[in-house]
Amino acid sequence: MTKEEEADSALKVAEGAATQPQTLPKFCIATRSSYIQAMTETLSKDRILAALKSVRHPERENDIVSLGLVSEVVIHKGKVYFAISVDPARAKELEAVRLAAEGVVRDIPGVESVTVTLTADRVPDSAKNGNGGARAHPAQSPQGLGPKGSTAPGAARDARRRPGGVPGVKHIIAVASGKGGVGKSTTAVNFALALKDKGLSVGILDADIYGPSMPRLLGIHGQPQQLAGNKLDPMRTYGLKVMSMGFLVDEDTPMIWRGPMVMSALSQILKDVAWGELDVLVVDMPPGTGDAQLTMAQQVPLAGAVIVSTPQDLALIDARKGLNMFTKVNVPVLGIVENMSTFLCPHCGERSDIFGHGGAKDEAKRLGVPFLGEIPLTMVVRETSDEGKPIVATDPNSEIAKAYRQIADRAWDELERQKAAHRNAPNIVMEN
């Protein structure tokens, strides 16, 4: 073919293409995930901050980036997370700023989802003096605490029994442990399912921001849908309503967040979810007794707490700390569960007390709180948990499922007993 023929052929092809509908080549459909990955790879902290410069503070005549209010920007596979520092007393008023920031970042090509939290992590610029230095402020204790972290009389009790709480939720029960690795999350899931078997409407909140377990333990995949009013629709499985930070981030994504941002995120995944009408919301607490645990204990109207421990002394020391934390903030302890109480060999059925036995029961007696029951260490509990098929739901007639239901029955009875005792408490009137 001569050069003239080649040019003529190319012209005909071009003219024909101009009359055809403009569609993406087929390879674009086949490589859509690669295209999305390429787009997300172009995301950077600088690009996010550049977009956020269009969001202005309503009173301070500048954008939130220039004011230094944006922090903790994390980007992972198209998902963007960041915090906006605000005066905690005005968090509700500045919700519009959070929504605006969320909107401008969501509009960036390659962004699949955005999570924005309001946090009081730093002193706002308005707290600086005319010389550019920060003004001296007296140290403030955490909410509900007095000097040196002592409990302010009645403060936590008022927070726990304040009206409102989470709309539609009658009772909130925390499942906690003084340390990780004692099977708290597995216990929380089966405890929630056992409460459901009592005919109660139940939800479960995974409050462990750093190590969310509910997606794996319940075999749930996907993300919750956003409803009107910026509420999230909880995921559903086995008759439970479920919310976890694990639905919003990939399983292998580390949450590199400091305390204030974690506390803000906890508040939002609790209160910005459309739970509907629930008899009880089970909260799988983070292990330990740090800021996140204290915030949940003080700012959430907890009806009670269940402490999970293994039998050995080392775990019981930390369990005692967790129990004392709830006691100090006036949250009733419904009882202690001894998990991994003994090992049952799957082949011969022989019992081996790997971690000891009866330590949690003895500790409950010593502290004067109910002992709710014990769960043995067995292969079937580990296997069903890893497979996202909790044993109370998938093998309800097993002895272990019955043990979980007995624990739920005792905890619920203790909750009802404490409610009745509170109703019948005498009113003391001081007369002149």
C-alpha cells in the first residue's frame, strides 16, 4: 500500500469513527479495577488539603487548612480519613463544616469514601496571645473527673442515666476486658446472639477502632449504606444489627489515630447509626482502661458491663482494673465471665486446665460481683469464629451454646435486678 493509500484509509477510519457513538474501549471495562487503582494512586495528602482549602471556618475568616485545623489525613485504596480540630463545646454547631469538608473530598476523582471526625485534639489558634504564643490555661480534667483524675461525685452517674442516649435503644451493655487476647470479642458476639434468643431485639457495636473484629466474626462483607440525615444503616446478620469501623476500612489497614480522634470516631459510629428500636445494644469495648474506654464509660448511658477474663492470675490482674474503672464511673458490673476456662481435647475429651481454672469465679466472689459462667477452650469455638459462623447461631443445641445462653440469662437477670433496686431506692429529704 502506497503512502497515499495509507493516508486515505486512515481518513476513512477517522470519518467513520466520528459518526459512531463515543464508547469506552472494551479493555476499559475489563480493567476497571486497575483504572480505579490508578486513580487512587494519584491521591495524596497535598491534594486532599488543597481541596479542603475551599472550606472556610464560619467565624474565623480563613479556611480550615490555613487555620491548622485539619490533621490525621490517612489515604488507603481510595478511602480517605481525617480529623478537624474544634472547640468541644461547639462541636454540634460546626457539624456543617464537617459535612462541607466531607463533600469536597468526596468529589475528588478516585475517592471512594470519606470519614471525617471532629476532635478537640489541639488548642485552636484563637487561644494564642498577641505575641503568637499560646496563652496559659489551667489543666483541665477529663469530663466527669475531678482533680488528679478522681471521680467527680455523681458526674458519671448522671451521664449514664441522662435522658436520651441513643434514640430507640433501651439498654446498652458493654463487654470489656482489662487486656487483649482473652476472647472478649468472641464472647461479645455469642452473648449478643444469646440475648436475641431470649426474644430481645439486639444490636452489636464494635468499638475496638484499632482492631475491629465483627466483620470476620460475623462473616459480613461490604459497607453500610448512608441514609437521609447523614445516618448509616447498620449491617444485618443472624438477626443482629451490626456496626464496626471494620466495615469502613480494609482489614489490613492500620488506624494510625491518636486518642481524641478515636474518641470522636467512637461517638460517631455509635450515635450516627440508624439503630432503630433495640431492647439492647451490646458494645464490644476496646481492651484496656485508656481514653477510649473511659470516654465510652462516661459519655454513653451504659446499663451495665460484663467483664471477660481467662483464669490465670496475669489476666485477672487486668480484669480487676477494668472492673474498677466501671465501678469508679458508677456503671454497674453485671458480672464476670471466665473464658478459656479449661481445654477439652477434641479427640479424647480429656480436660486440661492450660490457664488454670476457677480464677475468675474466685475473683468475682472476692469482689462481690456475680459470676456469670465459664466457656471452655475448644476447637469448635475457634473454627466457627474464624469462619464467621458463631456457635450460638450455627450450633444452638451444643453445650457451649447453652453455656453462652446461661451467661446471657444471668446477666439480663442482674440488669433487671439492678433496675428494680434503683426504682425502689428511697428518696432522702433534708428538712429544716
